[in-house]
Amino acid sequence: MEQSKHVGIWIRVSTERQVKEESPEHHEQRARHYVQAKEGWQVLEVYRLEAVSGKSVIDHPEARRMLADIRRGHITGLVFSKLARLARNTKELLEFADIFRREQADLISLAENIDTSTPAGRLFFTIISAMAEWEREEIASRVQASVPIRAKLGKSLGGQASFGYQWKGNDFAIHPAEAPVRKLMYELFLKHQRKFAVAEELYTRGFRPRKGVKFTATTVDRLLRDSTAKGMRRANYTKSPGKDRNWTVKPESDWIYMPCEAIVSEETWNECNAILDAQTKRRTPVGKKAVYLLSGFVFCTCGTAMYVYHSSKSYACKKCKIRIAVADLDEIYQLYLKEYLVSINHADYVTRCDMQLKECTVLLEASRKERQKLSKRINDLLDLRLDGSLTKERYMETYVPLEAQLQQLDAELPRLEAEIDVRTISLMSSDSVLTEVRTLHDEWNNLAFEQRRGIVETITTSIEIGQADITINLAYAPPLPQNPKNTSHHFRDSYSPPT
């Protein structure tokens, strides 16, 4: 069974005319039918922006309410009729998509058949992210073009000067009150050779950093390593890739060093940094932690997660004493994929899906034509009633059943549209998953570990190890075109686990 998922419905029409011609109720019903077709999904919120321009909506109260619900986890997906209804502005669309990707929430656009809760839909996030990154880099490149020139001229690149220094206009100079504390920091470190001890003694003596809190070991380490103190200020060595993200270090070839007034001698700076480097080297762990292809997916039939302990190279359940070698399980997993793929006739599946989609589409078009006819008949009846050709009794006798049928069609149309949405997106998702599975099998030996691991995470739910069999649970299997369920396959007597 799919995990429970709470979603919202987004409805926006940009003018009063569109409110009348593109019924918000119709869009809402279509979205609700789509959600009902997804097992475990539930509508918690409806966000309505009626007669609102699409030029900019991200600051609209309903948009802010929706984003707040996404960030606090109240909903984890948003369903809307088409991307143009979410935002007409490309920049805002990229911004919406970036927020949803960061919050691990899904966007479901019915017209474009995008559902990022599916493997095929996740490609949308990849493309959107690439576009957003390109746009950010275009803006950043124009801003950063002047940075190296300003740095070489010794001008400020923004931000504060490091502790002990200050900017006086465009001049980088010693800070008379902070410089003695910065010098004392080096002297105390040579004495104690412990960053925490330096921070504590500075605090005891009444010295504080600019924010007036307390020096920390991390701050002490950063200031001791900063070459500015020995008379060589480093500039153009970091960049911020965007909002709410960490600063990153540029390649050393981009760094620029400018001479400045020193606080300590070069010998003192070198001596302190040699001690820091030696301490860091002693703390560096030897070797890398082993990472296994199927780790995190392997469970004992008792429900206990199985781990690879120490250097045994075997997944083990401490409770049941069941073990299986990592290499054996990897080989069984590959064997399963090969046998499973042979059993799938994807062409038949696609043919069945296409046929069902055509049937739904034909029914939808017929229903739309029938609605147009009914609407015309009702309007004609109204004209006859207004010019006196029909009595009230005769008018009501004919009008009432026609109006009832019209209401039934109005309820049926969004349901049919949602069914087409579900079938189309499911078919796209199956194509994506099966492509990845075939890649995993056919190109196994040529793929990097990270690629193999990513594909395993896409198609695998869990692997259960028993006394005499292995059960592999896939996240998707295509035999049923609608409402796909998880599929389990067993390997009995495939191995004999040691006890």
C-alpha cells in the first residue's frame, strides 16, 4: 500500500472572464478525482486565486499560505490544472519548483502529465533545477565579473573585515581595539596548544568577538588560520551559490592575495598553523567507511534490518542468526532483474494502456459534445419561454430533465479527465522505471557505484531474507495499467544461509 500523502489543490484564473469560462469548480473536481485515483492520497487544502493576474503570484496571501503549509509539512504535494495556472512568469515557476524540491514535496500538473512523485515526473525537477541553476549562474556571472578586478585594486568586496581589522572607506586597516586581542590569541595558542583553552581564557579575561557573545574553538581555529594576521589578506576565495546555501571555496587559481599591515610575525603564524595541521592529521580517520549496493534495503523476515558488521562482508540478523554474503545477495539481485525482465512484455502493456487511453479520450470527447448539445437545447428552451411560445408548465417539464443531465455531465467530465491523467502519468512512469531497470542489468559492469545505487533506490522497496528464500519487493511493476501496486517476487532455495 502506498504511504499516506496529504496534498493541496491550486486554483487560479486570471480574469473575471476566465472565472466564468474556465470554471474553478471544474478544475477542482478534476484535481480531486486525480487524488482519489491515487491510493493513500488525501486533499487537505484548496488554494483559490480567482481573477488574479499571472504576472506575479508568489506574494499573494494564498501563495504564501501554500508555501507555509509545504515548509511545515502540512501538505507534501500540490495538484493544479497546468503550469500556466501555477505561474506564467518563468522566474516564479523556477522559484516555486526550487522550493518544492528543497522541501521534498511534489508538483502535479495535470495538463502536462507531470507528477514528481513518480520516477518520470522527477525528471521535471532535474530539468527545472538545471534551468534555475543556469539562470542563477547567468546573474552571478555578471555580478562576479568585476570581483577579481576590485580585489586586485584592494577594494572591499562586501562583508566585514576579519577580527582585528576594519574598512575605512576603501582602505583596509588595523582595528586599534581588536588587533591586540587577535595577537593575544596566537600567544595563548602557542602556550596551551588547545583552541578551546584559548577561547576560555579570552572569555575569562573579558574579551568578546564583535557580536558580544563568546569566542568558540571554531572561531579561534578560523582566525588562527587566516593569513591576514601575518600581513597577507586573501580575497576572491569564496562565493555564495544562492539563498539559504553555504559558502563554497573557489579554486586556488582564483584566489588573490593583497599585502596588509601584520598583527603577528610570519614565524608566529607558521608555528601556530603547523600545530593546527598536526592536530588535524591525528584526528583524520584512516580509510573510508564501506558502502554496499543494497544496504538499507535488506531485512530479516522477523522485521529486523540486516547490516554488514565489521569486515564479515555479510548481511546479518543478530536476532535470528541469519546471514548472507554481500556478493551472493548482489548476484541474486542481478539474477532476479534478468528473470523479471524476461517475464515482462512491455509492448503488450503499452498497447493495453494506449487502447484504454483512447477509449477514455473518445468517451471524454463524446461527453463534451453531448454537453454542448444539451446547453444549446436549454438556451433554445429559454428563448421560447421568453417569447411566450412555451407555457411555464411545458418549459419546466422539458427543462428539468435536461438540467439534471447537464449536471451529471458536469460531474463526469472532470472524472474522465482525471482518469486520463492517471493513466498517462502511470504509463510514463513505467517507461522511466523499466528503462532504469534495463540499464541496471545491461550496463551493470559499466556503471559507477553511485549510478547503480541510485537506480536500486528508484526501483526497490525492500529485500527480505528468510531461512530458505529471499523476497524482493519492487517499487513498481507494470502488469496492471491502473493503480499500480508494489510487487513481490520470491527466490526459493536460491541459497543456504549459514546459521
